[in-house]
Amino acid sequence: MGTERTDEVYQALLDKGYPEKFCKEIACKYMNTDYTATRMLGYLYRVTDPRIEDVVDEMLAILSDRQQIMEKKELEHAQAVINDIYRNGL
């Protein structure tokens, strides 16, 4: 299917009794990086019996955090380039 972590998310969701289509959608489409999959696994192992809505809410929170981290890295890179121009000129 995907990475080892993605497969773990898929299996953990199946083990909790969610529909197969839902499990595939979450694991393969959205939790498809090691970072997102590891975060989701932590949630699934920590929470005993989350409602399907809670799983989706956690997925959205994880994706939001990931997006913020990516934006921060882009801004840091842009700032580093600007600093280099200030120091060394064009």
C-alpha cells in the first residue's frame, strides 16, 4: 500500500473496527508520510475507542501542524537567503 508506517495506520484503524474504505482514505491519502502516520498512530494507541469524527478531527489537526511546520521551514529558508544577500550583496 504505502510506507510501513502508513500500513500500520491502516491496520490500526481496521483493528478498531472502522470501515475499510475509511481506513484506506485516512492511511493512504492523508497519513502518507512518516511524520503524519507516526502522529496518528500515537493518537490511535493513546485513545481507546475514538468516534470516527474524532479520528477525522485528529487527522485534520495533524495535517494543520504539518502545514505550519512546512511554512515555517520555507520562511526560514527565505530569511536565510535575504540575510546572505545583506551580508554578501547580490
